[in-house]
Amino acid sequence: MAVIYRKLTSADLDTFIEMRITQLREEGAKEDTDLRPALKDYYTRHMADGTFFSWLAEDNDKIIGTSGMSIVEKPPYFGCPSGKIGLLSSMFTDKAYRRQGIAKELLSRVVDEARETGCGTVQITASDMGVLLYTDFGFTKNNNFMQYKL
């Protein structure tokens, strides 16, 4: 196995989207709509304006791992004086390649890029499976996070 790491391109979007849907299913999401068109629109627009980027892991030209970072901006606050926040998503590794350090490497690359774009913090809603990866990396829980579904 010779894993290589590279940036997501528009040519990869169909595969990337299928892996995102697989990830959501594995996490137990209720599938009540076809997300493919909305995901394609989102990634196309935000890759073009630089507010979404992703690193991929490949083995023999097959994408085996994904990561994603959306950059959002809110008024600066003491914990993030730049106001730029990275929202981590799409952290997924093919089952056959798990527990080999691939997700850690993808996480490191996508977080480094967020830092380079001026983000002051990175946030994620972690699946049960991902909690250990993120805590080992240095993420801490914020018990103030709340959500209101519209």
C-alpha cells in the first residue's frame, strides 16, 4: 500500500460526494432526501471561492480517505480574534484502511491549511467513532454548543 495525499479537485467531486453520503449513513443519519445535487452545488461554489478545501488519501488511484474544511466568518471574539472559523467535515476513511493513521494525516493537513488561511479555531461535531482521533489531536469539548433546527 502506497498512500498518497493530495487536494480535492472538481474532477473528484462525484466520488467525494458518494463517500460523504456513505459517512452520513454510517453515522446513522436518516436519509429522507437525495443530497447529491445540494452537495455538488455547495462544493462547487465554495471550492471556487476558497471557502471549502479538502485533502484526500489515495491508494492506487482509488480515493480511500477524505477530509473537508469550510471557512466561515463571524464577529471576532476573545477565543478567535480573527473571527474566521474552520468547520471540519467529511472526515472519512474506507473501512479496509482504518486504524492506519490515514485520518490523522488528513486531519493534520486540513487543519494546517485552515491555520494558513487565518482561522483562529476549528470546530467539529464528532461522531462517536471520531472522538478519540480528535481528542488525541488536541480538540477539546465545548459544552456550550447548542443547535436549533429550522
